[in-house]
Amino acid sequence: VLFDLVTRPWDDSRPPVTAHLTVLAPLDTLTAGAGAGAGAGAGAAGGEVEPAAVDGQPITAEHLRELLERLDALCPGGLQAPAGGSLSIALTNPVSGALRAVLTRRELERLARRGCADHPDGNCGCPLLDRPPPVERYRPTPAQRRFVSTRDRTCRHPGCASSAGWADLDHVLAHAEGGATACENLCCLCRRHHRLKTHAPGWSFAMDDDGVLTVTTPSGVTRVTRPPGLHDPAADEFEPAPF
């Protein structure tokens, strides 16, 4: 009964209910990221060693091939997008949890098959994928929208939980004031908070490269929101309770 209520198979006046699935893949879970060159991933005695968790390491063809193998092993035929829906794979930094790249299953297959154009026959460790580049125009690219929506998940205004699927993609520093159309200067805001930021006097918005948004009200109150999954270094500064 619950399944029928959710999927409403009797209702042919609207598109069928489907799912938009995002798979999160931290780079430290993909052992191919240990490094490039001979001996990478091997200990002095020839045994395997765990790769060090390092933010900012390049996303290589070997990373993508291993990720594709793992998706193929999840179920017969490999993990695919639901009928009428979508499948996105989000690669994150191992330490901070910051989002590095988002791609579809088809893009993953193409990049894993093509590999590095300069070293097609070897595991060179060259970077093959990262966040979408900036563009010299006002309107963000589809790749930028997908990246920012995956990073933010909801409206980023403090206290708002509106889904990113219904939000506007806003330039934190206005494009008319020199703000770049880049993932580092774009965030999801619902229409209400987008209008507040644009038209209400006295509000201040600033964002860093990892998407940490700082909002200051006209009265001087400051609130910070972080993308879901991004590690908060300040959380490590608190001492445990003495009981």
C-alpha cells in the first residue's frame, strides 16, 4: 500500500515517480589514489600499504576504473540510473569531505575507458577530472549547476531546508560587481532568500572555495552554513565532557 501511495501507478496525468540517486565516493576508499609511478602502494617488504588520505590529490583514470568496477559489482548489470531518473557519482576529498567532482554513469564509463590522453597505456597518475571550470558569462553551465546542487543539497541560507532542486543558482558576489561564474562563487538559494540577498539592504554574503557560506544580517549577527558532508575543523577544538 505504501509503495502504491508513493508511486501512484493509477495517476497517468503526471510523469511517473522516479528517483535521482547520488553515490558519494571519498577518494581514500579508492586505493588507486595512493600515487603514481613504480612502487606506489607497496611497502618496503613488498606488502600492500594503505594510501595516505590527502586532500587535493589528483583524480586519475585508475580511480575512475576502480570506481566503475565497484559500481558494477553492486548488482547484476551494474548500478544504473532508475527508470526515468538519474544517477550521479560524487567524488569527495578524504579528509575535509569537500566535493571534488560530479559525473554521470555514462561520463564515468567514457573517462575510465579513454584514460589519460598523454599516457594511454600506463597508470600515469595525471589528473583526469575535477570541478567544472569557470565560464565567461552570466548563466552557469549544466555541469556547474549539477556540481553546486550536489554540494549544497538545500538552500544555503541559515535555517532554510528548501531542496536544491527548487532553488536558484546565485552568484555570491554579484556578476555585475565582478563576481565570477564559478563553483566557488555560486550557491543554491530558494527564491525567497535569493530576493532577500539581492534586494534587502544591509545583508552581506561571502563564501570560500569549499562552499562555506557566511551570512551577516543588517544588525550584525553572523551565521555560517557548511555544505553537508564537509568536515568542520572547529568541531575538533571542543574538549570532551568530564563524565
